[in-house]
Amino acid sequence: MTEDKPKQTETPYEYSFEYIQKKLEGKKDSFGMLMKEIVRTGICTECATCAAVCPVLEWDELVGQPKLIGKCTGCGICYNQCPRTITDPYQLMGEFKTGYVANTNIPEVIGGQDGGTVTSLICYLFDEHLIDAAVVTMKDPNKPWYPVAQIITSKDDAIKSSGSIYSHSQTVEALMDAVREDFRSIAFVGTPCNIDAVSKMFDSPTGMLKYFMRCHVLKIGLFCMDSFAPEAIYPFFEKEGIDLSKVQKMDINKGKFHLYYDPQGEPIKSYTIRQLDKFKSSSCNFCTDLTAENADISVGSVGSGANKNTVFARSGIGTEIIEDAAEKGYLKVEPFNAINLNAVLFLAKLKKVSQYTARKRKVFIVRDAVKKEEPRIETKPEVEAPDVKPPLGARKFLSVSKSVNEEDKILNISLTNTIGFVLEDLKIRVVAVEELFEKSPWITTITEIFPYETIEIGYPLEIPDGEPINANVLVEASTEAFGKIFSRTLKITPKE
């Protein structure tokens, strides 16, 4: 049954000003926050606003940053007025009409993912004949815990689809299939990036008019801090001795990623999010939307406590659906409070500033062209290369470019990770090839190469003085997880 209905207030952000004062501005080290997050990350615009508004700060022209000339009181004005900080609650998590703490009231859903709110809403929508279909993400029956977007058409299917998979899913493709199949009212469940795609289709209907004039789409957005590449994180779990076929549930709580064989029991293994950062999708480094700001209803587990969800109704129809679902016994709801909102704002701030801390790194590996290096592998004809485990499908792991320093007779090879997650223990082998034989082999192992990170290798070409540069150089790369992922012979001619 429904508990006390949320009280309507003049603004849903009545607690946000307290949050900003105590959490963002009121810290005793607010100047330290400014230095750590803005100045030392290299995003300071040198506008000197911080020094202009604070009597104990002045702008140091010599080093191009603010400095204290008195005692910091922690008023936070320097941090709040900086054009690079994000403190306004509307910027942090978007607008919403009403906030709730909710959990399921359906026996079949109790004990599912967090509060089971999304599944309960879809069950309500089907029972009330408000939708013909829903687009959700389910586990691939043939590959445990790999995501697959599905069109479902019943309450039973909704219950079967409950649970979170922390990987990207092609839900928009499934949505378009549902529209083409003439479903007229569709609930779409997706992460903020998926919700943004659907919103853009509606707001910029170039070529989309004939589809979206035929149906209504209710957007149910999921809070999302990070998404992980299944091709990278699941082999890691398996190396850790986890049987993915036995895992019944995964969740993220209090900064840790938990895996369960028994959904009602204790996790069999837990990892800090920092431990799994290397497996995170590269696109998440640039995402700034935690709470699915463009959804009709946003649902997450942040700030709501165990087995409950924080829910924001962002549109009129979203508000009506939540309250009617509660009235008819599908959900238990209660008003959110300062604690709920503050927790969401804190994580939303971390997500927003990620755009400033993302880095595209470049690593240089230089081989000494004078000192002769002893071969660390046995040279042999290229045709006798050993068999290796095939790479992941046809996906491209590395891209390669080359240039030649003709004066020093150095071949510069640039290898870029293009797979979207961290490659570990990348073994690189470079060797000159003459006819069928190899000479001057050089190998190295890179412990980690991050998404879109570039490695530059300087490989000396053994060309006699006075002769034109003309050579073939074989470049190979492999990892323990995927075997050989790159093999290409670079042809070097005098024109290069």
C-alpha cells in the first residue's frame, strides 16, 4: 500500500542550498578543493575570479594561479564563483517535478535488483494497458551476463528481465524495431546515454517523423556512474575464479562492485570501483549525466538505502505514473529528503567534473639506435609463426601509423588502442624482414595501454650509408587474453 504521499513544495531543490553551503562551499579546505580540482588539473582559465571575490586571495602573476595571503575561513566563495566548477543543482542533475524513495510491492519482484522499482513500473504499465511493449536489457542466454536489448510484451517478461547489467546495450536499435513492428506505446528503459539518443530523435526529427508520429515513448532512465566492457571485465572475473554461469546478481553499492551466487546472500566477491577502472568503457570518461536528466522517470540506488530506489519524476506523465502505480499497490513510496538529495548531488558532481579530468595519454618507447640489443627471441621464418587464440570477433584492437626519420634512419611506429578498454600485458614485437627471414628483432611488454592511448616506438633501420631507405618491417602485438591482435608488414620506401 502507499505510504504518506510526498508533500508538494515550492521547489524540489529546497534542500540543495543547504547541500551547497555545507558540502561544496562550507568545507574548511574549499581553497584546497579549488587548487586540487581546478588549478592542478590544468583547467584553470586564469580569469582570477577567485582572487577578485576573496579578500585573502591574490593572483600570482609569476606562476599564473591564486595564492593565499591570509587565513582561509572555508566560506567557499572562491570555489563557487570559479567558472570551471559546477555547483548549481540544476546543472548537476537537471530539473524534476517530484522526488521519491520507492521500492516494489510485488511479491515476485521483492529481492531483485535494489528496490525493484523499474520492474514494478513496467508491470503496472502492462497491467493497466498503458503500453504495448517495453524495451529492456536482458542477459544473453548463450553468453552469461553479456547484455542483449529485447522487446518484451508482457508482465511475465518484465519480471524475467529484472536485474542490472553494467555494460552498454544497443537499446535504441531495439526501440526502432519496436516502432517498425507497429507498437504504439512503448516504455524505453536505458542509461543516460541511451535516453539522450531517444530525446535527440524526438527533438531533432530529421528523417524520424514517420516513426515517432506513430507511437509514444515513455523514457525510464537509470542512474549510471560507469559502464564496463564485458570483453574485458568478464575474463578478469573468470581469472579470479568466478563462475559467471553461477552468478545470479551484480550490483554496485558504496563504491564497490559485488557479485552474488545467491541474490539474498552475501557477495562471493567484491571489488572497489578503482580496481575495475581499467575495464570501464572509455565513453564513460566523458559522460557527465548521472541521473538520466532527459528521462520522464529517473531511477537509481544512490541515497535511498538498502533495497530501495531514489526516483525522480521529471515530466507530468512521469509523476502521474509513479503516483498511480503506488496508489494501485505496485510500489511503496515515501518523500525524499535532504539525505537522499545530497547523496545524489555529491555523485552527480563527481560525474560532471569528469570531463575536466579525462586524459588522452601518449607514451614514447625509444630503442637505442647505437647500442646493439641482444635478441630476446629466436628468429625464424615468418611463415612458421605459431598458432594463437583468435582475437575477439572482428573488432579492431589497434590502429597503426608510421613515419620515417631519413636522417637518422629511424622508423617511427605509432600504435593506438582502439578497442575502448584497457589492454593489459601488451606484447609488441618489431622485426625487419628480408625475403623470408627476420633480423634485428625487438620486443617489449607494455603493462597497460589505456583506451585511445598512443605508444610511439622508434625502430632503427639497418640501411648502409648512401643507400636508399627500402625495407619491410613486421609489427606484431598480442595479449594473453586475446592472443595475436595485430600483425602487419610495413613497407618502407625512399618516398617516405
